[in-house]
Amino acid sequence: MLTASTKCMKYLLFISNFIFVLTGISLVTIGLIVRSENLEYDDVLEEDYITAPNVLIFLGCFVFLVSFFGCCGAIRESHCMIFTFSVFMSAICIAEVAIGATGYMLKAEASEVLTNGLNATMSEYKKSAETTEFWDNLQGGLSCCGTKNYTDWMNILGELPMTCCTSKKGAVGVTTCGITSPELHRTPCIVALGNIVKENSSTIGFTGLGIGFIQLLGVLISCYLSYSIRNDYESV
């Protein structure tokens, strides 16, 4: 027979499992959002920037399964199941802290990675339809021009792509974009895109570390409950 304090911990474990489900939803949601944004710029990003959000999605799905296992253990008052639940959740917490730390590392490396990626693809602008489309979408969507500034294009092409300028609605006969054009985008793409990538990396870092520490509380509760159940049944 379980003591009153152990029963209280049992119900507390149910509550913590509900919180785990919410954190699992958060992991999957944030992972999908960051993944969709990073995939849009995968031409200039390293694989780690795509892998990190995928890991968040995987961990979120795994949290669902582990939470169900924890609920079953609490209902059946099974020391073994609750202990196993604790082990799984501990592993998840460690993985989340690791991916959180990775997110902040990716943020620190973002400027260098993007600079290398953008510079490498600029020379392929007229050689690859895929690269042309990437740069046109990038410059048109983020209102930027070149890696560090518009002169990057002058050094490579000797002219500016039309997407370096904002097209005016209703304009007729405007077919060029030059360094004197009033519609020329002055923001470097390394700045515009860097802000997005760094923000996404920070989101990964904050999510991994924050949720990891929240779930640590549930691990402590389940460990105590497992210990209490074993002691209560041994004392009978």
C-alpha cells in the first residue's frame, strides 16, 4: 500500500507527464518552424543548421512515447516502469542540453558560414538556374544586395541583378538596376540573412536548454516515486 506522500507524488507525476506532452509539442513545433526557414537557405548553410531542428523534432516525438510510458508506470505503480521512464527522460534531458549548446555554437559560427556560402554561390549566378533563383529570392525577399554590399556584384558580374532594386508598381521601361538607382537595396545580405539564421540558432539553443531543465524536475519526481514505491512494497 502506498503512503499518502507517495500517492501525492504519483499524481504529481501525472501532472509532470502532461507538462512533458506540452514540451514535446513545443519541441516538434519549434523544430518544424526552424527547419522550414533554414531549408529555404540550405544552399549557403552547412548541414548542422538543417540537422539541429531535425533533432528537436525527433526528441519531441520521443517525449510523447516516454510520457505515455511514465503514465502507465504511475497507474500500475510499477517501480520498474517508472525507473525506466526516469532513465529515458534523463537521456532526453542530456540530449536537449546538448542540442541547446549546439544552437548557441551555430549562432556564433553563422556569420562565417554564411559569408563563405554566399561568396561561393555568387560566382555561379549566371551559370546555374538554381543559384540564380536562390539569389533572386534572397535579394527580393529580404531587400538586400550582395554578400557585404552591392559592389560584390560589380566585381563578379560587372553589373547588378535586377533583384538588387525594388521594382516600383506601375513603372514602365525600367529595365536596369545600377549603383545610382534610388531603389537599390543598401542592406548586405550577410546582415539580413544572418539575423534570421542567428535568431533560429538562438531559438534552438533556448528551447533545448530551457525545456531540458524543465523536464529535469520531472525526472527527479519520477526517481523519488520509483524509490518510494519500492520501499512501500518492501515494507509490506
